[in-house]
Amino acid sequence: MTRLSSQMLAALPADVIRPNYDRSQVKPGVVHLGIGAFHRAHQAVLFDDALNAGDLRWGITAASLRSPAVRNQMVPQDGLYTMLVRDGGSEQARIVGAVQDVIVAPRAPQALIAAMAAPDTHIVTLTITEKGYKLDPATGALIEDDAQLAADLLSLEQPQTAPGYIVAALARRKAAGLPPFTAISCDNLPHNGTRLRNAVLALARRHDAALAEWIAAEGAFPETMVDRIVPATTPDDIAALTMRLGVEDQAMVKTEPFIQWVIEDDFCGPRPDFGAGVQITAAVAPWEEAKLRLLNGAHSGIAYLGGLAAIDYVHDVLALPEARIFVETLWDEAETTLSPPAELDVAAYRRELMARFDNPTLRHRTHQIAMDGSQKLPQRLLATIAARIETGQGIDALSLAVAAWIRWQVGHDDLGNLHVVDDPLAVPIAAMLGAAATTQDRVAAILAFDAVVPPALGANPLFRDILVRWLTILEIYGARAALETFRPN
């Protein structure tokens, strides 16, 4: 089958939206680290909007920090791919042209450094997941015994981490008399800009104190909040799109109509005149907190309870009335801990979230959301629980979600179907739980594991007792029974 390419654009069906700009005139103003489906359905689309609006400075040079898989999907297609926006029974196809090249960093580290150090590059964005920052979640310090980071501490000739590439590129820019670029984390973690800045500065100091001072004084690491549901693409999705387009698109993404990117107004160089979907603000934290504790917190609860109940998709979990009651109660608990910005109507946001979760055409898999839970729980659920305990409020729904995460670690659902616990801390957590003889022991082991649970929260007897109660129900009766047992506070 012929692949999607620049040559094939004119032959696509008339209802497919195409780039309205001359791609040969686009300058590569953005480098993105960690290209995947989320970037292609989110930041790349918003830069593509800028290109379509006539500002041709914002082409993207993307990089995979690990495998060549995405490069093999995109380069034969001239960087083009289809974004399918699905909403109920409707589907809109749009060809996105912002990505100009994809570099496989381990194979061409100097090419990536050169792209980041180029005069036309003004912004570097990242979607590398929480573990890509190489920071200890408890202390915020560099994880120096991480093999990749240890290599970057010795030499940045061939970086192995995202902070390593950023430091190497900034060093080259400084030597060439160029200003730094704005580095924008687009990962779902609190204070993502600060974390990125801390990782970069800590690594830079180990190589060149003057470089670190220059980055601290001249660089910019704005906080951000990103939001769009992007389910994993399946072979059936690609096959169906091939029938529709008449060409094969191995890099396609599917998503929902909603898109949001809130960015702190802290840039050290040019930026696009962003349009719809982007909000430049003085303070990202209130937006970020609402999203993490409402959308992401509920998503984690849905993922682990639904996954344990052998339910594959989010919308199917919420077809259970008891699951909707659980989610609404979790939101009731989380909402009291928020300080929302004036522009955010929380009641309307909750209604919008439920409608997004209910969208059956997304087919958002519970197992996809369940990945990397140890990295996500602290900000999605545990911080909310700590805030509720501090003010003497109940934590029943939030604790059920955490208990479901603990139960997920056994590696099988309630019907005995095996699943991979895809998590950077899966091995030590499995060892801990495997050595525990009773439910109480398993809860005690998790609460003592300060790589995930803050010590003050882990020592709280109320949290311990509620976790034991819910984990007991999950272990004996299963997730469906736990949801049926659940009653609002």
C-alpha cells in the first residue's frame, strides 16, 4: 500500500483538511524531545495552527530518545500524519505538516544537539514522562545511580538523557554567542518547568559552573499544563484510515475535540502568536492542580478499578452507575482542595470531563492509563488525600483509587487475566508486596515506601485503616464489588 506523503496530498478525499502553507518555506523553530502520540495530537497541532496562520518560523524537528519506531513511521511520510478528531458519531481528518524531521537520538546524538543549537531554534518542548527528568521524586535531586544520567555526568559528547541534550545544546549556543532557547516541559507533573530547570541546572553545574549561571540568568523554563485525551492507535485504526484515505498512514493519531495548553508567560525568545487552545497566564499552578486532581485523579481510579474488573475502556467503566457515583464522589473530595483560577468554572469543568470520559469513539484503554502509576499517584491522588486529612475531611473515594493501584501490582485482574505492570518501580514494589503475608502487611509496606508515599502521609493511621478496608474488599471480592459497596460520604 502506498504511504501518505507530500506527493499524495492532492489525491486525498476532499473532506480531509490539509496544510495551507508551503512546507518547503518553513523554518525549524521548535525541537521536540520524546515524540509520541500525545505530542502529535497536541503541541504539534498547535504549532501547525501557527504555520497555517502564516508564521512559518515554527516547524518542528522531533527526536525519539529511545527507539526508531516513530521515525520509521514518519520519515517515509515526509513527516506528515493524520489527526482524527472523534466525537460521538462524527470524525474529522486533518493532515498535520509541522514535523519536518525525526531524529533517533541514540543513533545521531550530534545531529540532535546541532538542531537544538541552531539559530532558528527558539523553543524546545518535551514529553518524556516523569521518569525522563532523572530526579528523585522524594528529594528532587538527580538520581546519580541511574545508568543514563551517570553517563551524562561523565560526558555530554553523546548525551543519553533529555537534561543532558539540553545542557549540551545550551553549552554550544553559549559558545556561539546565541541566546538560550525556551525549554517547555509538557509532561503531566506538578511544577514541571521548575523540575526541568532544576535538572538542567544541576547537570550543568557538574560540567561548567559558568554555563549553569548563564542558563539560570538567561534561560526560561515556563510551567505548563497540557490536556487532551489521546488513546493509543491500533492496527484496526490504521486499516480503517487506509480505506478512507486510499493511502496508508502509520503515524496517525486519534483524539477528542478538546485541547488545552496553559503556559506560564515566561519566554526568553520568540514565541508564536498562539490561537485557540493555548492560554498564556501568569500562574499555571491553579490550572495544573485542577487538572491533576480532577481529570487525572479520576482517570487513575477508573483505570485501576476498571482494569481489575476486566473492563478495557473508560467509557465502558462509566457505563456502570456505581462507577459514576465513585467518580463524582472522588471529584467532590478533590474539589475542596482546589484554588481554581477565576476563569475556571469547576462545575462546568466536571460536566465537560464526564462527557469526555463518556466519548465511546475514543476507546481509551484502562491499561494505557494504568502505566507508570508510581510516578503519577503522588500528584494525582496522594497530595489530595494529604490536603483532605489536614483539614479533617473524608478520603474514602480517593483511598479506594489508591487501594486499586496497590491491587493492580499483583499482575492479574479479578478474572485471572495477566497484565504487565508497566512502571519504573514495578520490581521493588512487587518484591515488597510479595514478602507481605497479610493485607495489613501489604498496606504497611506501601505506606513505608517513601519513593511513592510521603512519610507524613504514610504514617497517618486514618489513611492506613481505610486502605486496609478497601484492599481487603478488592482482594476478596474484586473491583466490581468494591464499586457496588462504595457509598458517597
